[in-house]
Amino acid sequence: MNADTVHNAAASRFEMRVQGQLCIAQYRLIDGVMWLTHTEVPSSLQGRGHAARVVKAALDHARAHGIKVRPACSYVSSYMRRHPETRDLLGAH
């Protein structure tokens, strides 16, 4: 996980603060599958790779813990298409 990215298990999200603003990748665990449901980056920070960093942290966590992933967010789906090395994490639909 990136040193600046934190797994906030209580809030079911991976997060990092950039310039005092919060960037997140939200998830829900359903039947042992991590459903990545939402990514959010403040508009003033968009286009700088922050969403990719929190999504990568979530996927790295899933891999380290043997958890399958279901991208329920268009950004996560796009990220996983661009990074074929993550496709082995895909869980059943």
C-alpha cells in the first residue's frame, strides 16, 4: 500500500489526504468479495493520479488478503482494464 494511503476499515474505504482534501475508494464486502463501489477525488485534485493510487491500494490489499474483487464503479472497471495484471483478482459476477 502507498505510504500515504490508509485503509479505513471502519468506513469501508481506502483514503488519502492531498492538500487537506480527502480522496477515497469505497468498498463493501459481500460474501467474501470486495465490491469497489465508488471512487471520489475533489475536482481541484482530479487528473493527477490520486484515484489510481487509492484504487491500487485497495487492489493490493485484496491481493495480500486473498480477497476477490468486483468493480462496481466505472473508474475501477476502467483501471482494471488498463492494468491487466489485476484481472486475476476479479470475482464472480
